[in-house]
Amino acid sequence: MRLFLAIDPPDDLLERVEEAASALRADGDGLRWSHPEDWHLTLVFLGEVDDGLRTLLEKRFAAEIHHHPPLSLAVRGAGTFPGDETRARVLWAGFEGDIGALGRLAADLRRVARKSGVPIERRPYVPHLTLARSRIPADVSGHRSVLRSLATPFWTADTVRLLQSIPGGSPRYRTVATWPLG
């Protein structure tokens, strides 16, 4: 099964993000917009994992997550992958708050996954909510400009979920396990 670890912002905050994104979505810009019910803050993408390894990972992740405190986070602003907003493939909403602690949590979970035999990409961790994707590089500078003022209240992120991707499904993700932070 295709798995990843994530934190879910609360629904009321996601509604604020949806309000900002809905006006842009109506533009007919050729972007593939993500469904708000699928929005999450990915910590680690694990890829295809068999049941035996999944069981081992669940035990190891539970032990690691217990050592990390809850996080104070807010959705703020927007960005793109790659960084050139005139040739973007992904438009995302960013985060602020306990970003250093969030980065340490993600790094420690990546370390656990690697030590368990899961090949994990070594690119820098950028906390984000994926709002839209493009198959070809697209100029989303206007969208990013509108989303720069996006700001939600802070909330306490206190749970990490192990999610399974369901290709073509709705919802696109299924919870496999959950663990409290701290």
C-alpha cells in the first residue's frame, strides 16, 4: 500500500483556505485543484510499503512521535514548486508557527523510515498544503499574489496520521493509524 505520514489542520481553518482558493479555482486556468477534504500537511512520504514493514513502521513511529510535543501552527501565505512562480507545477499554502519543531518531527520520522529500510527522498522539508497542480509549467504568479495575504488563526496540531493513498478514490486517503504527539 502507498503510505505517508501527515497532520490535519482543523476543518474551520481549511474552510478559510477554501474561501481564498475558491475564487481562484473559478478562473478556468487549467490547474488541477485539490479537493479541500484531501488537504493535509505531509510529514513524510513513504511510498509503497508491504504489510510486514507497515506493522514494524507503526511501532517505530509510535515510539518516535511520543517524544515530540504538540505544535502551534497556522496557515500563512503561498508558494510554488519549483520556486519560479511563472513556471510552477504546484501551488501551495504555507505554514508558520512551530516550524523548527515541525521540521525536527519530519526529520526524525524520515530517519526512522530510513533505518527501517524505506527509501526516503533527501530534499529539504517544506511544510505546505497542495492547493493545485499543473501537468505543464504554469504561470501562477497572479494566484500566488492573491494567496500571499492568506492567514488563519493558530491551532494546536496534536495528532499524526498514517494515511494510505487510494488512487482514483474519493476520498483519496484512508487512515491506517493515528498517534498523539507528546
